[in-house]
Amino acid sequence: MASLRDVLALRTQLERTSEEVCVAGGQERKKLKTQRRNEREKDRQEMIRQGLMEPPKPKVKISNLMRVLGNEAVADPSAMEAQVRAQMEEREQVRIVGP
């Protein structure tokens, strides 16, 4: 299985070789950047739909704890809060150190 990064790199390389090299103006550069970002997101969503990538975990925070976890949070709120705090810390470490 090819990773998303490999697929996108190959696609970008093919696009660069097929396009003529020209200098884009400010608005055009912004438009192209937005289009590339949207294409990347569509590709990522398609790979998730096909099962090639696993979907991202829901980002549970203390503020939306009750909404996301519902009955589990009512049964044992302290344990759920500890679990949410651990997830938040894990996300923070991944952000600081990198994936």
C-alpha cells in the first residue's frame, strides 16, 4: 500500500512536469494554493472512505466531554475526565515532538 504522502508526491511531481513554468500573481498564487489544499483534503477523505487510511480520532476536550462521551461520562465522570486529559496531553506531545 502506498502512503498518502507518496501518492501526493507523485501526483505533484507529475503536475509540475506537465505544467509550463510561469510566475503567478498574488491572487492567482492564492487560488492555486487553495485548490491544491482542497485536492489534498479530497484525496485524504477518499483514502479514508476506501479504507486505505484510518479516520482521525475525535478530539475530545474537557469542554465537550459530556457531548461526545454521553452516558459513559455520566457513569464515571472522574475516569472519563482523566482519560480526556491523557488524550489531550498525548496530542500536545505529538504536536511538540512531531508524528
